[in-house]
Amino acid sequence: MRKIVFTFSACLLALSLSSFSPAKHSLLKPVHSKSVSTLFFGFSGPAIISASGGPYLFKASGLPISDHGNTLICGNTIQGEQYLVFPEADGSADIEIYGSSFSNLRGSQYIWIVDQYGNTLESLYVFVTN
């Protein structure tokens, strides 16, 4: 009788292990993201600009369309010059920036595109020389 019980138990254990799938019983549940409309911004232009040069052409894409436009800020937000950028219907914009827009700022600087609510949409690193 013991032999039959032991054999039966061994068969049940083998059967339960063969049907076990680690993917089904994972501790981490897969994350299913909901369909969300995501905008991808693009901002490109020269990496090095001269403070006495320009105009330098920068291209932006994927910008939200707004009657208020987007604000382009050169350098830091306190000292840098600001422009108002009105994107085309497809969200793209060609922006001309002069090196003098950075006033006395030199070295590593950023150009930011900010929406009408003050949210930074995109930034681009530039190095400003004399």
C-alpha cells in the first residue's frame, strides 16, 4: 500500500511541476500602458556659436500649436534674451538666433523652449565663444 501511495504522490508532483509556468506565476505583473497621445519634441542647431556671430539657424519640431506661441529663452532665464516663437501648423519652427542674444554669458549655455504655462518643452546645449 505504501508503494502505491508513494508512486501516486510522485506522479501528482511530476504532473503539477510539468504544468507550472514561471511566466504565469511571476511576482512582477506586466505593465500594460494605456494608449496615450505623446508628443516628441526635436530641437537642433549648431553646438558652438560666437557671441558676435549669427544668425544661427535652429530647428524645432513637435511643438504644440498655440495662439500664444512658445517662448524661446537663450542662456539663463534671468539674463538671457527671450523670443516668441509661433510654430507652423505641423508644429515645426525655424528660429534664427544671434550670438549677442547671450549678452555677457560665455561657455556652456542652454537654449530653452518654454510653453505659455512656463513648462520647459525642450532644451539644447550650446557653447558660446567670444
